Amino acid sequence: MTRLRLDLAYDGTDFSGWARQPGLRTVQGVVEDALARALRLTEAPQVTCAGRTDAGVHARGQVAHVDVDAVDVDGHEDVVELTALARSMRGLLPEDVALRRIDVAPEGFDARFSALPRRYRYLVCDDSRAWDPLRRREVLLHPRALDLDAMNTAARPLLGEHDFAAVCRPREGGTTIRTLLTLEWARGESGFAEMHVSADAFCHSMVRALVGLLLPVGEGRRPQEWPAEVVARGVRDSSVQVMPAHGLVLEEVRYPEDEGLAARQVVTRSLRGS
């Protein structure tokens, strides 16, 4: 079998998330079907991604892998075959999915378990005068002005390793302990409020819940200490709103150098298993 790495981008608006589901349009389903047609397979191969985005969430830097036996990677033929495969897939994929590149993956590569930080961005327009209706599929229109300095102060105690059960939807057999590496709000060129966040991994709905945890501080409805207090309690808090999906974009997934890929897999599988 040959493992291929796929770099993807997509507009999540019309998808029911990444994961294939019967009767629903999903990113995984669309990509797998395109692969099956391009490789003339009778059964679609399984594609594994770095981060399974929810319904409506976008991606600019999604990474995935697939194992196939239809690509000749000996000698010069791999370049020809992969170029042809990429061209074929781009012709088969819908306009809301882009195949950025496709390569033979290095030994030890696993799109999910070899990954280092995932970085997301969430966009909020908190000034109706700056609202751009052409960007309504990627920006949350918020009715009240936000104090980003207050939100950044509230975010700092959340950095590092914590049990984020208060802002996660736990999966059976999974852990809600995560290491938050960055969490910062800033004004972008458009004047929108941008939250940039990265972690070793994220729980289901965690990023959107973090936005919902910090917005009340920015509005002045909650004190700056409140987010850390909620997380410290370690139980799901119904007062924390999970914000709409359309403001969220998976921007980047980073990986170690090739020689560290297999070792990273071992570490990640161990952490997720515990």
C-alpha cells in the first residue's frame, strides 16, 4: 500500500461536517468518492484527516491521508501518476472543496496522530458599520462591541494543560485534557475581531465554546476571572454558549520533521488512550 498526503481547503457551509454519514453531504464523503472515481476503484478508500470539523466549519489548511495500491511510486513514474491523479481529482471535486496538493507521505506519517498543533481562527464583526454581507458565510455578526484587551486577560489562565470538560462535548472513551498553546484576540485589517487559537488537539465543539466563554467578558457582562473559574470546575456549563460554526476556520496543521513522525504517533496515541 502507498500512503498519500492530501492538503485540502473547503467552504463548510453546505457540508454536514467532515465525517462521512449516510444520506448526508460531508467533506470526507466527497473526497473519498472523488478518489474512487479518479483511481477507478469499485470501493471508496478511507480518508483520515487531522481534525474532523463540525457541520458548517471551514478549512484552509486541512491535512488528510489515504492508503491506496494504485499509485506507482517507483522511479520517475510517481511524479507522473500523482500529477495525473491531482488533475483528475480537481476535475471531480465540487467548487467548495480544493485539493491544494497531493504527495506520497513520508514513512511514519499519520494525518491525525502525527500532528503537532492545530491552529484555528474565529472571526467576529462587532460593529454593524463594518459589516460586509459578502462575508456572511465566514464571519459572525455580533450585536455588541467587544473589549479585546479584557478578553485576552481572561484567556491567559486557560493556556497550558487543563481538563476542558466544561467546554467540551466528550466522546466515549476519550479524554477532555488538552494543552492550549495560544489563545489571543486581535483586530484584523477589516476591523473584525479575530481569535487565533492552537492546541495539541481539540475536543468536539471546544473552539466554538471557547469563543462563547470569552465573548461575555468582552461585552462586560462577566468578570475577567470567570472563564478560568468555569474551566476549573471541570463540568459542562450550560451558561457557556457554543457559538455558530460559520465563523470558524481550520487554518493550519503542523507536523514534526520526517524522522519524528512515527515517534509523534506513539506519543499522541498514548495521550488519547489515557
